Amino acid sequence: MNNIGIIAEYNPFHNGHLHHLNESKKLGDPNHIIAVMSGDFTQRGEPAIYDKWIRAEMAVKNGVDLVIELPFAFACNNAEYFALGGLNILYGLGCVTHFSFGSESGDLNKLIKAAELLAYEDSNYQEALKGFMDKGFSYPRSRSEALKSLGMTEAASLVRDPNNILAVEYMKQWIRLGRKMEPITIKRIGSDYHDNEISYPLASATAIRREISGGSGILQIKQAIPKTTAEIMDRIDRKPIIDSEGFFDILIYKILTSANEELAEVFSAGEGLENRLKKAIIKCRNVEELIDAVLSKRYTRTRIRRLLLHILTCLTKESFSNIIDRPALYARVLGFSDKGAKLLRHINQNKCSKIPIITNINKEPGTDDPVWTLLRYDVLASDIYNLIAQNELYSRSDYRAVPYFENRFSGS
């Protein structure tokens, strides 16, 4: 049985995602497609434009058989931890034979070579990296410059592009896992990752979100998204979240009522960033102004956005260290098709999964279970998301939501 795993955000599911899905099927000839998808907040530290349940439905209706949530602590994190969480969940399921990802390069051998250099960093690389970090460069820039300074120019150029950065991190984790599962990379086509302008039929998710946030609505993006995605957008009664401003008030409260020592212990904080936040928060009127006030050469906008979310969710250095040191991963189901249901039965009957499968958090696990160490951040992140979206907390909470199911055979 061939089963392909994909790590994604589907924010929202667009034609580029459908292209990747179809190309993966051609190359891997899978029985099932499994997506590990970030929840209500993305890797860049932003709220997803639609919640995880809606985006799971989009994925299933477009051909994914099983959608698993990537836990918040990994989903809202740097590329290394994003990849670590995703790859370990796919491997933990015990039935994934391949995993597929997009890249600007499209050259699997080059990506593997770059990953081999970075998977087990030697002392020369570590020294070069520290040197550039000490100059105040961000980590991504420092890594590229360190590789270049050591004569590894091809690897240095690879780790500059967004999808290549993630691709190399996937390969790093794959190497550390003992090269289990077979990697597939699909060359990215169409618009650049950061393109803000819509171009048909393959627009970037950034451009699609920009059109929606500009008030254009679905009409201007219909040619850039699959018909099923458009139908879901037309049907749902939930407005998309178009920015991070909804949590500015609770962020002000959290920062003002937290001691500097507490803020310093937040996972993404460091080198006095907590002091700059404290000083800036009373002068700023929105999230963007706050980010601008603490932005530096070392701390990118994305790093600061993630820090703000880590403050709100109380994800500390100690708690994340415990998550990494004593991993208690799980596969929390967000959506599945009839084929996905058969796969879940297969996993259960054959006991092939090394991690628990969670379909109802009211039944499992208990708060004394090690899994809860990680799962509680998912629940809290969803509550915060619903506050931002001005949703009714109880009816939209993780304790009430159920996975989306589609019976493709009956058409329902």
C-alpha cells in the first residue's frame, strides 16, 4: 500500500495546492493522501484566513483522504520545528510510504545534499553561523552567509527561497529519522511565494488573501481557486480573518500584566526583546505598529509575530524544551473521506501507528496524559482564534467541533 503524506497550511486551498496534489499522485501512485495541516495559526505567526475545520473540509473536497492537525507548538514555529513536527507525525502513523512537498528548486538531489550539510552541523559551520549571528543578522540570513563563506555556494543559494527553506528542513528531519519514507518534490510553478498580485490560474496564497482583505471578495479570486474551495467560501457563514488586529487588545493586556522576567521566558523571546515590547506597547495602536517598533536586523517580522502568539499562549522556553525532550505526539483528525475512514480502520486493526489517533478530545486524552502537554496549546490557540474572529466560544470550541467527513461514493 502506497500512502503519500503532505505537510501544508492550505490557507486557503488554491490551484497551486491542487497542482501539487495531482502531481504527487502521478509520481507516487498512492492509495491514500494524508495531509498534516497547521491549525488556526500559521507558521508565519498569523491567524489562518479560515479556521482549521473549514480548511480541512477544503482539503478533503479537493482530494485529500485524511487531514491531521499539526500541533500549534510546531505549526507556529520556525521552519526546523515546523518540519520536525510534520515529519514525525507522518512517520508515527506507521503507514506513510512517501511524503511530498513543493520547492522552487525541484531538484531532490540538490536538496538532499544541502540537508546533509545541515543535519549534523560541524564545528566550522557552527563557528561561521555564530559569527554572522553576532553581526546582528537574522538566522536565515546567517545560515546562508555561513554556507557561502565555507564555499558551499549552491546550498547557500538554495536556503534563500521560502519553499526551498522548508524543503531542506524536511530533508534534514528525514535524514535524522533514518531516511524512512520516500521523498517527492514538486517544482513550484506560477506566482512567487510572496507575490501580492493575482495572476491566473496559479496565484500565490499571499495574493489571494490580499484580494480578500482588500474587500474584493471571492469574485476576483475564483480563477485562482478550485471550484470546491469557492463553493465552501460561498456557503459558510463565517467571515474570513484578514489580519491580526483582532487580538491587539488582549495582547496589550497580556504584555502589561506580565513581568519582564515572565516575558523573557517566552519561547521566541531573547536578548532584551521583552524590554522593547514593554516600552513599545503603550505607544502603539495596532499589531503592525508594535512589530515596526521592535523590528531589527536580527528579528524578522515573522519571528516577532510568532513571539506575540507565544506570549498569548504562554509557550515558554521550558515548556517547549519539555515537548522536544519528551515528545508525546499524536494524530488529531480534522477531516477525512470514506477512503480516509478505511485507512483509519486499517491503522487501528493493524496497530501500525506509533502515536495515538485522536478524533474526540473529550474522550482522550486526560489532562494527566503526556499528550496533553502539547494538545492544550492547540485548544488554547483555537480559543484565541475564536476571540479574534468574534465567534461564540462554546459552540466553536475544540470540545464541540467534530472532524469533517465526506462520503465521496454517495456524493455527500
